[in-house]
Amino acid sequence: MDSNRKQAHIVAYYLSRFDKVALSNLRYKTDKDAFHKIAEALGVLPNYIKFRRDEFDVAHPHRKGWHKRPMTMSIINIINALQDIDELTLRSIVLDILAQEKDIEKSEDLESLMTILPDEKKKKRVYVPRNITGKKAEEIFVEWFKSGQENIPQGKDFVDMRDYGCGYDFQIVVSDKKVYAIEVKGFSEDEGGILITGKEWETAVIMKKDYYLVLVSNIDKDPVITVINNPYKKLSPKRNLQTVIQVNWTVSSKEIRHIKEILP
């Protein structure tokens, strides 16, 4: 994938994820207006921008898009790289991409982002980004757990921990000194790989038998639930170091001095 097409994918992702807000912030009146002006800036066809935007719609429920179309690895790479970046930061990257001045110097964050979107031939996914299947898998698990299954111990409290970033999704409280941790992973096919974050694996290592990994497969048809107790002992995941885009906003000392001079 050449540089212009990679950049077109990033812009298309922004259009898909933020929809009408994206159009407004980029000062386009309509989708058609956006496709033509972005295509002109990047040297591609307007339909290329439209089709790429539609491919990302599977990750964004507010848009219809091509929900039945299998995602390629390039689409997955971009979603994984951009899904945690806030609108303002992503907009700054997109505006940098769309700047048409020939002598403009691309920002360091854009240059870094381009390096973590490798050139890969199209092929079917082996997993999907967490925000596509994650929530559905968690909902299926909660319903299954509350039905009274015996694969995971019951306790006096079942606590949702998803907003705490503690290395697992749910907690079963047995007593003040005894808790079980549950991490849920999902994929839409009968089988597939999963991504385990550093925090999740670290927690699994510490908790050992008190940590359960729950895999929910075949989500869109007839879900199958597999429970792995003490995944640290039973699994041998491959470690991957991943570059993450992090944009910081800096103010120069010159501007600070100027502000001090004009302040009352």
C-alpha cells in the first residue's frame, strides 16, 4: 500500500468513526463534497475514499456500511492503531494529511503512525478489534454466568470491573479475602486468535488459579463458551511489542513569554 493510500485509509476511518462531526470539523458540506476534496488532496479517486470509509463502518454501529464484508488486515491494523485516539487528536492528524502545500513538513505523530501500518496483502482476519466483538461477548458471558453454570465458582457478589482497567472484566467476590477474576474474549468465527494486553497477562500471572479466561466463539450464530482456568499455566502467548501513537501538545517558551507580557 503506497503512502497516499495509507493516508486515505486514516482519513476514511475518521469519517466513519465520527460521521457528521467529522464532516463539520473538516468543513465539508456533504459526504460527496468530502469524497471529492479528499480525493483531490491525496491523488486518488473519490470512490476510493467512499469505499474505504464504508469498510470501517463495521466498527461503528451508528453507520450502516458494509457490515457483512470481511475485513482485511490493513483495515484491522488501522482500527487497532486509531480506536483509542480522541477526536481532537485524530482530527489534527487528518488535517495534516489533507494539507496540500507541497513543502509542508509532516508532523512526527503522522510519520510514526505511518510506520505502524505495515504493507500487507489482503486476507481474511484471524481476530477482530476488541470494540467489535468485545461487548457482545461480554453480554453473552454475563447471561450465561447468571444462568447458574458450574464452570466458574459462584460468589456473594458479581462485579463489573470493565471501567477500572484492572486486567479483567468481571470479579466474583467470595469473601473479603477471596475473589476470582474473569476476562472475556470474543471472536465471530468458530475459532481464532485473541489479543491479551500486558495488564491482563500480568494479572493472570499474579492471580494464577483465581483468574479465568473466557472465550466466546461463533458469536453471530450459535455462541460457544470455553473457560480456561489459570491461563498463565495453560497458555503460551507470544509477546509483541507495539508502537502506540501518543500526541502531546506543546507550547513554545517564546509564546509563554509573549502571554506573560500581555497579561494584566
